Amino acid sequence: MVKMYLNNIVIDPERMERLTTIAKSSLLPLLKGALYNTIPLTLLSFAFGLLLAVLTALARISGVKLFEVVARVYVSAIRGTPLLVQLFIIFYGLPNLGVTIDPFPAAVIGFSLNVGAYASEIIRAAILSVPKGQWEAAYSLGMNYVQALKRIVFPQAARVSVPPLSNTFISLVKDTSLASLILVAEMFRKAQEIASTNYEFLLLYTEAALIYWVICFVLSIVQDRIEKRLNRYIAR
Amino acid sequence: MMISVNGLYKQFGAIEVLKGIDMTVEKGKVVVIIGPSGSGKTTLLRCLNVLEKPTKGKIKIGEKKLDFDNPVGQKDIHAFRRLTGMVFQNYQLFPHMTAIENVMEGPITVKKEDKASARQKAMLLLEKVGLADKANHYPFELSGGQQQRVGIARALAMEPEVMLFDEPTSALDPELVGEVLKVMKDLANEGMTMIVVTHEMRFAKEAADEIIFMDQGMIVERGTPQQLFTQPKEERTKQFLQLIQ
Ligand SMILES: Nc1ncnc2c1ncn2[C@@H]1O[C@H](COP(=O)(O)OP(=O)(O)OP(=O)(O)O)[C@@H](O)[C@H]1O
Ligand SMILES: [Mg+2]
């Protein structure tokens, strides 16, 4: 199949030209999909998700039974069910209860809940990795819980959690393609729409894949920078 | 009286670690606590700054008083802690901050001092402990002795009424012990009130106004270094002193 397709391109200059034209003309709509939907969806979901994750992690280690149970059930439910099913429940399911949410906010809710659950485990482990003596040193200066957390524990936990959180972030970029199935006009849905008019599925899906790749590549460079910066106070 | 402790008890689960401690320390005095491992020395210091909450008893520092026979609020505990400066056996510097940032941290976050004046004061404290040239080094770039001196400066920055030291030199290589003890002696000579748990008997003899010998959660005997080291009254004190000499 691949060979035949390649043969086609090589042999038929007219077809080659058609593909080039489509590739060029679809690039802008795809990039717009990325810029107006994929990227905002990722950033918003990650920001809300991280906030939710910190709260969940703190609840898990709070020592208050009720908080712990609520956090545990939430994490377990999200991790134990497929992301696509969660998105469908929010977008197609909730209207049965009279709750209708537009595609984009529905996607933000779904992805935030998802990031919140996965990242909370990362953050919990990172907070617990800070030695108890650091809390005590902070308390002995007269700090309260919030001050100790903010000034002493979080900065040290951040160093530990940046690599796994970066992975979560990069996964999220790719997972936003699932939002196409709840009608968010993000990049992959744009690719589907264009391909359905000209039947050049391989071309358009590959083009979308390449754009995802470029985005993730840039992110991994950013991740590297952040890690280096956070590691500056560690003996090498 | 700077500090007074009355009927202080501390229980961990079923184990009673402090069994009714009574002690007083006058302003400007240096008290050294000695005693065998597990006798409750660390626990006593940690109760004095409420890192451990005593089971019962009263602690008074300056004008402030905590009575653990009644429920004690978190706010009161935080306020009370500011009266004491704690120096830890393993330094516990904040690794993500430079030496000077470690010293500035308390004043900025807790006392809400502005950065510039906190930095100035921190620099003076680093000079005092002989580390002005290391101000911008991270803890991992410092020796154990240097880290502990930063630890002392960090505690001093909060201008505590009393400094608490828990075996400040016992994690150090022998050649680094002297520089830390010197800083502590200077502090004592300046009139700082200090409670020091240590196995450094030379420091105890030279710098202490009073020695307290603890065993099994109780104060067995107390006296001037002269009295306690040369003519101990209690049998347990004699045994302990023989063991360490
Ligand atoms: N958090 C805790 N939970 C349970 N038991 C504890 C706790 N902290 C201390 N203990 C116990 O209390 C007793 C006194 O401990 P503490 O650390 O105060 O002794 P110490 O005199 O400082 O000994 P060392 O010279 O070895 O430092 C020990 O038996 C110890 O096992
Ligand atoms: Mg101890």
C-alpha cells in the first residue's frame, strides 16, 4: 500500500502537484486549529488541572480523614476510567440532567479533571520527598503551614516533580485530539474536516501528526531548560 | 527569670519520654544539658520551641507563657516559637537558597521585613559567624562547619530571646568542630541566653554557667561545671561521667 502510494506520487506529477497544493492550503487552517483551540485547551486544562492536583495532594496528606477519602475516590475514579468516556459523559451525558456545556469548556473540564488526578500523585510524592527536617526548620523560624509550604517545601518539591509533570503536559497536548470527538474545532478535527472533502487522509493526518510533533519537541526543550534551572542548587 | 519550665511531661504513645521537668534559666546564662542517649535531651529542646507538643506542663519564655494543661492554639504556638532560635544537629539549611537567603528568610517571610534591610542585617550576621565571603554560596558548596555557622546565623536573624542547640557539632568532622564552638562561645560572651545539648565536655566546662544532667526523662542533677564535673552527688551522674571520660 505505502509503496503504491509512493509510486503514485513519483510517477504522476499531476497528483504530486495536487498533494502539494492541498498540503500548503491546509497548513493555515491546521495551524489556526492549533493556535485557537489545541494550545489554549492545553494551557487552560493544565493550569486548572495543576491547581486541582495541588489541592488534591494536600488533601491526601492532610491527615483529615474526610479530605483523604474524597481525594482518593476522585483520583481512583479518574484513573480507572477512559478519558474519552469521561469527555462523553460531560458533553453528551450531562445534557440528560439538563446541564448543557459548550464543546470547548466541556473539554477544559474533562482534561482538567484528568490532569488533576494524575498530577496529584506526582505532587504528593514530591511533597513527601522533602525531608521532615525542612518543615521543622521552617517552623522553628516561626513560619506557619502555608508559609512553610510556599517558601520551603514547594520550591524543593518542584525540582522533583518537573520531569514527570512535563510528561503529563506533553501527553495532554496529544490527548487534546480526543476533543475532536466532542466537536471542539481543534487541530485534529480541522484535519478530519479537510480530509473528508478531498479524501487525502494520509496526507492530512500526517500533517497534523507533524505539527503535534513540533509542538512536543519545542516543549521538551523548554522542559530541559526548566530542569537545568531548578537543579542549579544541587551538587553535581 | 528568662525561661521557666514547670512539670513538663511528654509522652509518645505509651512511652513517657519526659517525666516532669522543672528548670529555670536566667537571662544571659548558658546551660548545657548532658545525658545518655535516649534520656530525652532532644525531646526537651523540641518541647521548648513546641516542635513537639508537651503532654502537660507549663513553659514561660520572657513574658510569654504556654500552659499545656489546657488546649493551646496554633497561633500562640507560632508566636511562641519566634522567641527561640533552633540550631539542628544536621543543619537543615534550605538547599534552594544561598547562605544569605537562608539568613534573610525568617525576617522576610515571618517578620515581613523589607528585602534590603533584611539583606543588610543578614550580611552582618554572616560576618559575625565568619562567612561574609560565602554569602552567595548554596549550602551544597559549603563544608559542614560552614553550613552549621549559617544555621546559627539564620536562627539569630529572628532575634530570639534564647538559642537552642541540639548537638550542633556531632555531625561534623573533628577538624570542623572548633569553628562552630568558637562562634557559640562568642555568642555566650555577648550575653546570649543559650541551652545547649552537647557531648563536647570542653565546651561545657569553658562556656557553661550551669550543667544539667538528664537520665530517663528526668533531671538527675544540676550545678556549675565545677561542682558537677569534680564532685557529682548522684551515683548515675558519676557513672555517666566515668563513661564519657
Ligand atoms: N517521635 C517519636 N516517637 C516515638 N518515640 C520517640 C520520638 N522521639 C523520641 N522518641 C523516644 O524518646 C526517647 C528520648 O529521645 P531523645 O531523642 O529525646 O533522646 P536524646 O537524649 O536526645 O538521645 P540522643 O543522645 O541519642 O540524641 C527515646 O527513647 C526515643 O526513642
Ligand atoms: Mg538527641
